[in-house]
Amino acid sequence: MFRHPLRYLLASLYAPTPNSLSRIARFSYSERPSKSNFLPPISLLSLGSEIVCTRFGGEIAANASIISSKCSKTTIRAPSLLFSVQYLCTLPSQFSISASSHDFHENTSTSIADKVYGTVMSSYSSDQSMEEALTALAPELTTELVNDVLHRLRYEEKLAFRFFTWAGHQDGYAHDPQNFNDMIEILSSTGFKTKQFGVTCDVLDYMKRKRKKSVPVEALLTILKAYTEKHLSGIGKFAKKKRIKPKIQPEVHSLNLLLDSLCKCCLVTEAESIFHRVKLKVPPTAETYNILFFGWCRVRDPEKAMNVLEEMLERGHIPESFTYNAAISSFCDAGMIKEAMELFEFMRTKGSTISSPTAKTYSVLIVALAKYDNMMDECFNLLREMRGCGCLPDVSTYIDLIEGMCLAGKIDAAYKILEEMDNNSYPPDILTYNCFLKVLCDMKKHEEASRLCEKMIEGGCEPSVHTYNMMITMFFKIEDSNRAFDIWLEMDKRECARSVDTYGIMIDGLFGCGRVEDACFLLDDVMDRGMKLPYKNFDSLMMRLSEIGNLRAIHRLSDHMRRFYNVAMARRFAKSQKKKSISMRRP
């Protein structure tokens, strides 16, 4: 079959050789579809309206009569040619009219890249391991495929590094230097990333130049030493200046950075492998063990985390309470309450003075237990135990407990903690009430929020402007503009001065619920008072006014904003918004 039959037909007509007629004849007979002929034999010799295609000296001439010349010529009737061309164009299924092999290969690679990228992102948002999901997908890895996926993950450097590491471990595939360059560029695209992944980039650069899948121990020690001398020389200079002999080897700081970057990318297995290879040459510190311990907690493997903790204690290093608190918080977030309680018992029985449970430890456990209906008694038992062991809760602890109870749906328990604060000489202040109120407003529990405001006033704590702002925002979200107006008027009764944010919330809410006249009235009031509106509200207000066609308000608002913002400030704001959108962009 011909891929482009029309192109073949025209090339046959314009061919400079005398075999052009035989070409068309062969095309008409041997390569024609089974049902009909494109060019009937009589059309090649018949008289009448004809087209003569003549090539002489590189020129092509067309005439209605046969031109006698020494050059080759092919004579066919115009109706037959038009009919044949039309027939060719309407029968794509009888000829293999398709994209070229390059386009087909490119489309196939794109579809595979879509599947790989979708697998990476879906496994990241779920509890499934990304490496297991990619292994189950089993894509045929090529340099182009890996580059395409890395380009899509350029704003997710941790996911990109995990995918890069997984691909490098697959049989039958080795990273190309271009893959290493792309990965290094992703890990060093900003100053923050360069500081976090600097040692990692040096390791990748060594692997690229030596074309190896791993780094020997001696080479790794050289990389760590070079990075320390180049980027972490401040500690050494200070020690030399003060004539102090450092107790630890300087390379351990670079090692900690390398292990920390791997653990934050959930590559804890690779981090532990490097740790065991170099720990005899570079003695680890307590920070090194803390990094590995929290890394295993991050990937929800409490058994290996406890092994690291036991080895840390055997070597005489003392974990800090922050390490335990972070681990317990990770276990609780993952729903591993049993493992969290075991670690908590380990802190109480085997922990030292600096690693004993703190108020933060108790609050994390209480909030985690509050999510279960049958564990509420255990929550308050822990609260009493906290006071009994001399670990007195402070205001921040009570705020954490109240927020946790509200998020768990235990509003009555949150009120009980609020009462307990008052009974233990910690009367709730406006900050405590606002934290409680914020959770209720975010959950759109307007009745509970109103009851809390009344309780606040009864307790002698006057609501602040932030309190009213949250209430107004909540009522507009539930499309109750009348209640929002009641809160607005109550501010006058309580003699609470409105801020520019209050006006902004009210104007935006009134536009959203269709009360355009009231919104325009408040906007005029803002401009009459000479209040400086935030620049981020300018675009939304201009859009609202343009929708209703209020040109007077548009011009007045533009003149008003020009008093506070110049062109340079507007340009800086636009650039900052662009950078923010790029950082949140997904390919």
C-alpha cells in the first residue's frame, strides 16, 4: 500500500522519464483498490478536454491541446484526473495514510510518559509506595522517557529524585549523561535547593563522569571532604581562630546533609546503605542517628526506626525530645497509635532527662487518641498524668488540644478543656478563643461559633476585629448575608473599629451574593475615608465593577489606588504573583 497515494500520482505525472505513462498504468492496474480503478485505461488516450504535463528545461507547462515536443509527455483527461484525486482523498482506509514512523514513536513515548507520570503522582498522594507502583507498571525505560518524566517533575524535586533513583536501579537501563544533567539542574534550580542537595549533586556529578551506578567509599569520602572545605569551612575557621580542636570529623557535616536530603526524599534505604559504608571512616554523631531515625519514621517503618534508636543508645548518644516528638507525631498522623504509644513508653522508661516526655508529647498523643470515640477517657487520663509527673500544660498546649478536639469533631470535649483551663488558673484569652473559633468557622459550624462568641463575651473577653472578620467570612461562605450584616452592625455596638480587611471581606462577600449596590456603597465609603486597600484586592474589584459596567467606580478606584501604588510597585507585585504561580504550577 502507498502511504501517500496522491503524492505518488502527481510525481508520476511530472516524472521526467518516458516511463511516466507506464507508471500511471501500473498504478492504475496493479496498485488500485479492488472495487474500482482510479484512472481508467481509456482516460490515458482519449481526446477532448485534456491536460498535458510537459517538463522541458525545468519548466512545467499545461495546455488544452497536445503539445508536440521532444520531451516526455503524459496526457490524461481533466475529469478523470479530478475524479481520481477525489476518490483517493475519500478512501484513506484502503491506503495506509498515517503518520510517519517518527510521529508514531513519539506519540507512543508520550503515552508511556503520561502513564509513568500519573503513577508517580497518584502514588505520592496515596499510601502506596511509588517504587512498588512503578515496578508493577514495568515501563520500558529509555533516555527520552526518563528525560520527559523528569521535565514534568521539575517542580517536585523530591519526587523527581525518587523516580531517578528507581530508574537507575532497573536492569537493562543505565542513565545517560543528559539524565544526570537534568537531575542536577532540578536539584540546584534555586538557592534553597542548592543548599539542601549540594552534596547530592556532587555525588551525581561523579557518577555521570565515571559512568557508574554507585560511588566507592574512598571517592565518597573525597566528595564529602571537598564539599566541607568549600561550603562548610566556617566551623573549621572558627575553631582554628579560637585554637579549639574539633571533637568531630569535619566530613560528618557533609554526610549529615547527604543523609538528610535522601531521607527527605523517602530514600531511607539508600541513606542507611551509605551510612553503614562510611560510618567506620566518618564516626557518626547524634544528629546522624536522629536523621536516620526520623527518616524511618517518615516512611512508617517503626521497627527499623527502633533499631536505629537502640544502636544510637549503645554508642552513647542521647536522643533529644524533639526527635521523639517528631516520630510520635508521624506515627499518629499515619494512624499507627500502637507504635506511638510504645515509643511513648520507651521515652518514659528508658529516656534520659533531656528526652523525657514534654507537654508537646502529651498533646500530640491526646489529639491522636481523640479521633477515636472509645479513647476519650484515655485522653483525659493522659492530661491528669501530665500534671502528676510535673509536666504542667501551658496556654499553647491547651490551644493544641482544643484545635485537635475540634478537628476530630469532639466539640464538647473542646469546651471541657476550655473550662479546665479556667479551673487551673489559665483563663482563656482572646488568642485561645480565636484559635477555637477559627476551627469552627473553617468547619462552617455557625451555631457553635455563635455560641462560643456569646461565651467569650460572658467571660469578660471582648471580641477583636479578627474575631468579627472570621464570623463575617463564615456567614458569606454559607450564603447568609443577613447574618454577616448583623455582625457588621454589632461591631458598631461594641465600638470595635473596622480594619481595611473587614471592608475588603464585606465588599467581596456582597459582590458574591449579588448585593451590588451595598458593595458599591461600601467601596465608596472606603475611598471617602482614604483607606489603603491591599493591592491584591485591586484586580478582583476591577473585575467585579467591569461585570456590572460601573465605569464611574472603575475610574475612581483607579485614581484612588494610584495615590498609594506606583507603576514600579505594581510591576513588583505582578512579578511576585508570577513567581508564586510558577512555583505552584504542574506540568
